[in-house]
Amino acid sequence: MSMISPILFSGPMMRAICAGQKTQTRRLASSPLSKLKPGHRLYTREAFRAPRWLDKVSPANIGPTVKIDYEANTTSFNSTARLRPGIHQPRFMSRATLYVTDLKRERLQDITAQDAAAEGVFAFKESRIDITAHTNDPVKLFEILWDSLHGGQAGKTWADNPEIIAPVFDVVLNNIDKI
């Protein structure tokens, strides 16, 4: 049986996954995903909103028939409801399944321009007005993305050049339990 694990993504990265612009991700080699191998499956987690009347209900108790909204969506039907972090998203709410096809272990700064583009950096750039004019270099954009997630964490920044794992994946836009 192949390993099944959750994996957390930001709104811009989920938009990139859903648009077919993200087929790789880099995680610290010390992460729980360090044991991944080709053939393993991942279900995505992302920030979401349930209807406002469920704001005080635990995500696990919301139930699979309730229509939820994802932070990554461009329109929101639950915009007044509480935004819940993806770390609390139950498996049944996941909308994308990733099939690991390859796995690299390398230093962070070994990323190529092609791999940086496969990380969804152009979707990230579109979501950040403050970096729009700075660069179109995918590696530089990835550096900015990485440090926006890990900046200030000793040993984890771009300048620290930590060891990472880089799963390459195929995306199925469906819940892992419905495939």
C-alpha cells in the first residue's frame, strides 16, 4: 500500500496547482514528508471557510455535505465566515490529490529555472503586488517565495541553503477518497 499524507499549500500555490502550473514542491529534508517515494499520494490542505453559522464548529464536525469555500478561490460565497487555516482542514475537504512521480534530494539553491517555474512561482508573483516589477527570473522568484514562508527561521532560509526534498507530482483535481 502506498503512503498517503497531507500536504499544506498557500492560496497562490493551490491556484497554481488547480491551473496546472505547479507540479513540484520543495520541503525541508527534516519535514515529515522526507520519507516520500514515487508512488506515494498526497492530499492537499488549504485555508477554507464554512458557512458563517458554522464558525464555532470544529472543522472535523462540519460534515462532508456542507459547501465550503477555499481561500484560493477568486470568488467567495462565504466571505463573511471565519477563515480557517489549512492545517485544520479535514481530509474529506481536500480537493486535489498529488501522485508523486519523482523525488529529488538537494540543496535549496540547486534549483533550476525550469524547476522553479514548476514550483508555481509565476502564480506567486501574480499574487504579490510588491514584487511584480522586480524580476521575471524564476529562481529569484522562488527565493522570494521560499523566504516569505521560511524567512527568520534559523537554518531554513534561502541564504542558509538547507537540504530539501523536492517531490515531482501529477495532479488529480479530486478528493483522494473519491478517486
